[in-house]
Amino acid sequence: MDTKVKNKSTFKGMYDDYRRLLKYLRPYRGEFLFASLTMVIVSSTSGGAAFLIQPLMDNVFIKKDARMLTILPGILVAIYILRGAGRYFSSITMQRIGMQTVRDLKNEMYGHTQGLSLRFFQQHTTGRLISRIFSDTNLVQESISVVIYDTFREGLTVVTLVGVLIYRDPTLSVFALLVLPFSALFIGRLGSKIKKITFGAQERAADLISLMSEAFSGVRVVKAFGMEAYETEKFKGENERIFNITVKTVKINELSSPLLEFIGALAIAAIIYYGGWQVVEGRTTMGSFFSFLTALFMLFPPISKLARVWTKIQQAMAAATRIFEVLDQKPDVADQKDTVNIGPVVREVAFEDVVFAYGNEPVLRGINFTSKAGTITAIVGMSGAGKTTMVDLIPRFYDPLKGRVLFDGVDIRTVTLESLRAQIGIVTQDVFLFNDTIWNNIAYGRSNVKKEEVEAAAKAAYAHNFIMGFPDGYQTIIGERGARLSGGQKQRISIARALLKNPAVLILDEATSALDTESEIEVQKALNNLIENRTSFVIAHRLSTILHAQVILVMEKGKIVEVGTHNALMVLDGAYKKVFDLQFAANSKIG
Ligand SMILES: Nc1ncnc2c1ncn2[C@@H]1O[C@H](COP(=O)(O)OP(=O)(O)OP(=O)(O)O)[C@@H](O)[C@H]1O
Ligand SMILES: [Mg+2]
């Protein structure tokens, strides 16, 4: 009983998915109508050709009617010209519809994933996401172009041919068509098996993409550890599994045709025996019997095509399920109803009893503090204390489980994400730059910026000079993730980007790795320009930052354990002193 319920629900699920998929065809119904008409032409020509066998045989070959001999071949040629044209136009139209639908689906999926929250991207590997947007949609395209096309055309062909069969000999038709339900049952079985395998194959292919993208972007690490052979073996193993699954699919796929043909051959042998006997007895004409037989033979290709279509549908539905899974993902962080825009912070930013966890274990356990607008709040603590997590709640990368984050007394969950994020600038530990020009990286998110603005930002970030040192200046393409720049240069570009945005609130996760002295001094000066006159939250790794900060928050295991200025906290001789001795005392020479 349990399995019955399950089957029913998956069948219903599949039906719903299919209907949902068909909705994407709606904009193209005009083209679809045209394709259907041309398909009707193609299908009728099959029946027409089979039908013509009877007059051809009975009049030309038996009665030796010469007039018919001049007409019939002409009709046959005409039929096939019509058929060719119909086939061409219906095929290109259907493929166009499929490609358009998939183009729309891809756009929708990408747009949707862009709107999803950080948590989603941490739970799904890049490879799986890319595979869903690319491979799965391609499977769906095939299902639309090929499946609908074949189902329609071959289905209609079957109908016209069966019409000829019944017209020629009703009794014999009934017998011949008895074979069909058996075949259908058999094909259905194969189809569900294919669907299951396809699902697995797609998942595997996605893993392969993840594996590659990781190894390519981490190529330095791979080489430094001499792991080229290991990575190659890992790829081989994964690739082999995909190969095995694909072979299995092909085997099952190809099994359907020969088995069906065998069943068909048995039926035909019986029909030839019975039909031939009818002709011998003079109960039917030879032409009529051959017309019947031709129609029957012509039935095989479309039926075996339809059998394949069923397995293709199963494949496509496996892909559609995965696509809709992504489209149905709701962002955890989204605008609530009746949100309003919020202006830049003028009084304070506050955390009120904030609790947060990524999984079950709380990472922030009751955070309380208030930062005055225009001041620097430094956050220090051991690695894993929850510093990054805490500042991630300010732009609502995550929402607190309990408690509130307040801007001028307003819960930031009650304002629009757009107005909130518009006033926040973020400079992270690992700088992320796009494979684009320096100009576009600095002006990211801003349209219509003036040349002077970009240059002023770059100058304040101590980046202008080195940028002008490149032959292409601001138009220099910086490589994937900024691969063609040094660490300090990347940081200064990201500082210029933040400066250009000119945010009221600044979040700065200082890089832990110290740069060489000269670069460090430049970055330092750039950061000082950036922090000025803003409400800044700085996860500090530099001595100068903590010395400048109005307030230092000391974090330990998800809690703020000490609050105060550097001097006051040093006097306390507690948690801060420990962190200071470990992280800052050694740097004091540079700072
Ligand atoms: N995306 C995540 N999913 C699950 N756990 C996470 C995630 N990010 C961080 N954590 C966990 O949350 C805790 C706090 O991490 P967080 O990054 O906030 O520390 P941190 O104080 O910034 O450390 P560091 O100084 O090393 O940057 C850690 O125990 C970490 O393992
Ligand atoms: Mg951190």
C-alpha cells in the first residue's frame, strides 16, 4: 500500500511538472499552431502513400490499366514533395520553440538564483547549480523539440495508418492492433527505469563540473602539493561512473526497439498467413491486402519512435523536477510585507539580544551593543569566535534567530533590502574582483559615474598610480578574480570600490595576512581614508585600527566578553589582553 501511494504521488508530481513546463510554451502558441498544421500534413502523407498501394496493385499490376500508370507515380511524387516540405517546416519550428522555451527557462533560473540568499549558495556547489541551469534545461529543450514533435507527428501518423488498416480490413486490424497494449506496458516499465538513472547521471555530471572548477581555480594549491595526478585520478573515477550510467541508459534505451520489432514480426507472420489465405480464397483483392500490409509495416517506425519518446519524456521530467526545485527555492532573507525605505544611519546601529546559528550549534549567543553613528567599532577575538558572522547580520546576509539588529531604532527586517544595502559598504578578507576592466570593478553597481569620481576614489585608495602604470590604465582587464594583480593592489581596488559607493555604514574584515611593508602602508593609508566619517565596523587585525577605534568589542565563543577602549581594556588584563598579546603585539613594529 505504501508503494501505491508513493507511485500515485510521483505520477501526480510528474503530471504537475509537465503542466508547469507546458506553461513555458504559451508565448509560442502561434508558432506551435503552425508546426501542428505542418505535422498534420506529414502524417496524412504516410496514410496516403499506404492507401495508394491498393489502386496501384489492383489497377496497374493486375488489371494492367495504363492510364492509372501515368497518374499514380505522379501522385506519389506530389505526396512526397508535400511530405518533405511539411517535415522541414514542422521540424525547424518545433526546434525553435524548444530553444526559445529553454532560453526563457535559463534566464528565469539565473535571475532566480541571483535573488537567493547566501545560505543557499553555501548549501549547493557551483557545479550542481551550473549543471541545473545548463544540462537540465538542455534535456528539457530536447523534450520540447523532439518529444512534442515526435509524439505529435508520429502519433498522427499512427492514427492515419490505423485508419487505412481498418478501412482495408477491420477484422484483421483488430488482431494486428492487439499487440499494441502489450508493447505499451513494456515501454512504460523501461521509461520509469530510465528516469531514475537519468536523475543520478545528471547529479554525477554536476559533481564533475564542481570538481573541475575547484581544481582549476585552486591550481596553485594543486601544483604546490604536486597533486596533479591525484586530481586526475579523482576526475577519472567520477568520469568513469558517469560513463557506466550512460552505457546503462543506452542499453535500456536500445532494448525497446528490437524487442518491439520481434513482437511485431510474430504478429506479421500470423497476418501474412491469414491474409494470404483470404486472397487465395478470393475474399479480398491482392491490392487491398498489400495496402494493409504496407500500412502495417509503415506503423513500425513511428511506434518505435513513440517508444523512445516515452523514455525521453522520463529523462526530461527528471530534469524538469530538478529545475523546478531551484525555481521553488525561496530566499531566507527577503523583504517582508509593507517594508519602507530607510535613510542613512544618523544616530546609531545596535544589536539587541542577537542569537544566530548556521546549524544547531549557536554561533552568536546573545549579542548586545550600540555603536554611535560616525564612530569606529573594532571587533577582535580568536579565530572562530563569530566576528564575521556578527557583521554579516548587518547587511542581512543572514537574519538573527532571536533578537534584533537596529538602525536608528528601526529593526532592519522591516525595511527594504535595497535601501539597507545601498548604505552599507563591505571590504572583505578575501577580495573578490571580476574578470573585467579595473574601471568596471571600481564602478561595480554604479551606472553613469563620472571619470573624476572613479579617479578620486582610486586616488584616495592609493590605487591611481599603479593603475596608470598599466599600458591600458583603467581599461586593463585584471583576469579571473583579479589574478593579474598583486594582493595589495587587489585590496586597494576593492577599497576604491567601497569609497566610490560612499556608504554610511562600512564593514571591514581586515586581511589576516600581512602584506610587505610598503604595500601594507599604502593599504593602511587607503583604509584610513575609507573609514573616515562613517559608522565603521572593523574586524581588526592591525594595531593602528584598534588604537583608532572608539570602542573595541572583544568576542569569545559567540559572546561579547569585554567592551572598551584599548587603554581601558589593557588595564582590565582579561580576554582583550590575551588576544592583544597573541595577535597585535607582534605587529606593533609595523603599526
Ligand atoms: N557558512 C557557515 N556554515 C556553517 N558554519 C559556519 C559558517 N561560517 C562560519 N561558521 C562557523 O561559525 C563560527 C564562527 O565563524 P566566523 O567566521 O564568524 O568566525 P570569525 O570570528 O570571523 O573567525 P576568523 O577570525 O577566523 O575569521 C565558526 O565556528 C565557524 O565554523
Ligand atoms: Mg572571519
